[in-house]
Amino acid sequence: MDPAIEEIEFLARSNHRVGVIEELTDGPRDRRELRDATGASSPTMGRILTDFEERRWVVRDGPTYELTQLGEFVADRFLSLRDAMRTERKLRDVWQWLPREMEGFSVDLFADAVVSCPGPGYPYEPVERLSQLIEGADRMRGFDSIVYKSVNNEAVCEAVLGGMELEFVYSPTALEGTFAWNPERVAEAAACENCTVYVHDALPDGDRCGLGIVDDRAGICCHDPDTGALVAIIDTDAPEAREWAISTFERVRQEAKIVESRPFDAPVSSGSTT
């Protein structure tokens, strides 16, 4: 085995070793503090610290231990790899729906995301998550080419009628489908001053996902391209993700055409401003 891989394995196969090196990234610690933080026994802690000293990862100063510059380097790279793999595990089942055409998207932006997927025997988790995000929100922006479930459409309309500011860009098909869901309800919401609707002929990643910003959270709505079903919601309050989502939405909105609320009594054809 590659010696470098052996060193990775040396750390990775012991939660106590990982715990010690992670605890030491916050500063010097004595043995008692390290045992309390990791749950390791006194003999185990002794072996770990001896192993780390032999590798020049830690030095002892009286009763305390601290990372050397080499140890800091190892800790930074190893913990970054661990965090990356945690993100990978979280997004593994939804990778095929992640954006490919939205400029600036990176998996790193959604490292801390909540991923809502249908569970065994219960397919409604993403639908419920979307409604939870909308209910009680002050502002919602986004775009999508898929018609939301009835419960989500109702949540949007109710929120708009309750004062939520909405700016949303639909594909022509999605706008027609949303209107067809409940023409009177949609027209009532669209007539509100706090509601602005746009139409766009070629939304980025329109066959796999949409984008939403609800207050301080940025989210990706993942769709089955064959059925249009909502298969997952990925949302986060990471500032970097929200900043990316807002800039992406602004670009799409600038390309879209505004839809006046008045003529919501007829389908919207592709490329037209109604």
C-alpha cells in the first residue's frame, strides 16, 4: 500500500485519533481534556499521543500537547477530506439532479444542506419540506420549469395573499400548468402588488431542477425529468449559497419577460409577454 494511504488509514480507522487531532486544532490540551473530549481511556490516550509524537505531529510542553506545524498541516488536510466525504454521502443520491447549467454552482455551496427525499413508504417529504419553507416566509424568489404539487401551489398563493413578496420565473409550460391548477386562486394572488411573475423560454437546468431563495435559505428543487415529480429538496442557510442563488436568479430574471396579472384568463404561449 502507498505509505501516504497507510497514514490516512492510520488516522481514519480510529475515532479517538481523529478526535484528538481535531480537538488539538483548537489549541493546546492536557491528557484529561483530551480524554474528556474523545472518551478514550487513559492507556488509549497514551498510545495515541506517543504515536503522534513519533510522527512529529504533536509536541509536549509540560502537561499539555499541541500540534506542530506539520500536525496542523495533516489535521487541515485530513479533516477537509472527511468533511468532503460527508458532503458526498449527503448528496450521493441526488447528484444527478444537481445544476449543470447554472453558472458558478459548486457542491461546496451545499455542504451543510438539508436534503429531503422520499422515504420508504412515504414519498411526501420533499413536498412537505417545500411547504414548510414557504409558510411564514417574508420573501420568495426563484425559477422552475415544473408545476408544483397542489399543496405547494396553495402554500405559495396563501403566502402571497398574506403579504409575502414573490418574484418567480416560470417556463411557459409551468405557467400554464400552474394557472390550470386553480385559475381563480392564481389570478387572485397574481393581482397582488407584492407578486411579480415572469416567463422564460429556456430556464437553465430546466429538465432537472429549479432554484429558490426563501428568506435566508437557498434551495434546489430536484425533478424527475420523465414524470416531473418532485424527488428532492436541497436547502441551506449558508451565506455563500444564498449569494450564489441570488446572483443566478437575477441573471435569469433579466432574461425573462414579465407577466401582467390582468390577462391570467388564458394560457401563456412560449415567448410572449401577456
